[in-house]
Amino acid sequence: MTHRDVIGLIVSYLYAFGLLGFGEAIRKWRGYSQAFTRKLVHIGAGMWVWGTLALFDTWQIGLIPFGSFIILNYVFYRFTIFQAMDSEE
């Protein structure tokens, strides 16, 4: 694991949690629907592939944030931590 890979991991997690926080903040502040903020978060997360390509030296290390967020998304959904990510039903 290179120095750039470590920086890439840190930036990836900051970006992901920042995106979730932003979605939750505008849902509460502006009253946007959960459907809107869910789409916003998913589009932002999908765009992170460019950040992964730019920051990581090793592509295998670049997969760690994506894999860990599969598990974290289940926890967030199960315990309703971020309503911006939950569907309205």
C-alpha cells in the first residue's frame, strides 16, 4: 500500500460521509423528499469512480471503500441512521 493509497482511502471516506451529511442536511433544511436526496447521494457516489482513478495507485486498494460501504449501507438502512438514503416506503 502506497502513500497515495492511504490518502485515497481517507479522502474516499471523507467524501462518502460528506455526501451523506450533505444529503441529510438539505433534506432537513430545504425539505427535499427522500427520493430526491437518495438520488443525489447515489449520483454523487457513482461519480466517485473518477476520484478513485485519480487518487489510488493500486486498484485493489481502491475497491476497499466501495466494499465497505456495501456493509455500512446495510447498517445505515437497518438502523435508519441517514434518512436521506432511505426510500420513502
